[in-house]
Amino acid sequence: MHFVTTGSAIGDALRAAAADVERAEASALPREAANALARLARCYRAFASLEAAEATLLQALRWSECSGSNDATIEVLCELCETAAALADALDDGAAASGRGHAARERARGHAFDVAARSPGVADARWQIVVLLRVSEVLDRCGDRDDAVSMQARALRLLAGDLAVAPDLTLTPALGRH
């Protein structure tokens, strides 16, 4: 694993995350390897190295798919679509008309739709709502307003169904009650 050496806290975190990746990959435990790679990718993002973050998340995705955990795979895919969208923004330098970020934007869209397709298989329905809202935000950033609204609508339908099935009155304010 090659990374920039620096004395900063980010550099220290980057070195520690890279060491975690080496240990996790040596253990050949897919979930640990995926988690370690995702942590390393977050360090790369904090270091503003979006290309390295995206490449590292692709490695994490392969490991998470080997783990058999749909939730872990969806989490990596969410980070991957957010990273690709950030890369698209960075490549366009704030001017979407430049087109330099087009390929990254298309990757972000693809990952977002993959998340949406896999989301019904998550372990927690409330987390599915969060996931759909995350990809909705990415799709909106990518200019896909209709698809973003569609994801928001799916999330709202799930929320409405969740509230209809199991309302928890302790979480609602005491409106008009004494």
C-alpha cells in the first residue's frame, strides 16, 4: 500500500488505516478487510485524494461482496457514490458545463442505482430510509432531479409504512396532552 507520508494527523490516520488494511487482508476475513479499506478510503477523502479514495472503495466493495453482508456492501456503495460525486464536482471545478467530471458523475449514478436496487434487502427498514435519502442526495448533485425525487418518495412511503405499523408514542411530543 503506497501513500503520502506526512507529519499531519491525517497522515498519521492514513498510515494507521493502511496498516489496518494490511492486517485485515492478511487475515483473509472479508468483512474486516472491507471495513479497513473503507476507513482508508475515508482518510484519502479527508486528504482530498478522491481518486485514491474511489479506487480503495472499489477494493472494499469486492471484499464486502465476499463477506455476504448486503448491509456492508450497501454502505460501501453509498460511500462510493458519494465519493464519485465529489470527484465529479472537483473535476468540474464548480462548472458542470466543463464536462471533465462526466465519467465520475456517471459512476456515481450507477452506484446510486445499485444501492437503490439492493436496499430492500437491508436488515433494518429504518436504515433503508437513510440509504435511499443518501442516494437521493447524490442523484440530485448529479443533476438527476426526477430520480432523486423518486428515491425520496420511496423513503417517505417506507417511513409512512413504518409509522403505521409500529408507532412509538414516546417519541412524539405531547401535543395538547396534560
